[in-house]
Amino acid sequence: VKYGTGLLISIVVSAVSGVGGQIWEYIMGTVIDPERYSKMAEAFAETWGKNMPEEALEQAMAKFEEGPQLLSILTNGLLGGAFFGLIVGLVVAAIMKREPKTSL
């Protein structure tokens, strides 16, 4: 496989996987366990509440209360997956890059 082709395949597969994972997260947070984000908000406040300024904590809690936003989730999955695929693809392609053997 050529370097560019392998890199492109890695990016596409990772982006599709990222979107699939985020769709599953959306289903988990809206259909399977609607209380998921409120539980996450409570755990976040217990863990980080004392170490954050009050304004920042209020903003974070407001984001949790909004719940999952489908467009934001899909965008994050696509961009995050593509970025991860780029990094992994670069590393793997660099490792697997081989020069063709020449016959004597």
C-alpha cells in the first residue's frame, strides 16, 4: 500500500468510527439512560467543583444540563476521529514504509 493511500484509509476509517461512537453516545444519553448527563454533572461537580472558579463551574454545569446536541456530537466525532486517524496513520505509514526490493 502506498503511503498516501494508507494514510487516507486510516483517516476515513477513524472518522467513520468516531462518528459511530458519538452516535452511540447520543443514543445512550437520550434513549437508554436519560439521566446519564445529570449523573455526569454531579460526578464532575464533586470531583472538580472545589478546584474551579465559581463562574467556570456554573458554565460547565449549564453545558451538562443542555444535554447532548446532535450536531455538536457528530462534529466532534468526525473531527476527533479524523485527527486521531491522521496521527495513527502517519505513525503506522512511517513504520510500514518499505522501499521496493530491486533484483540484481
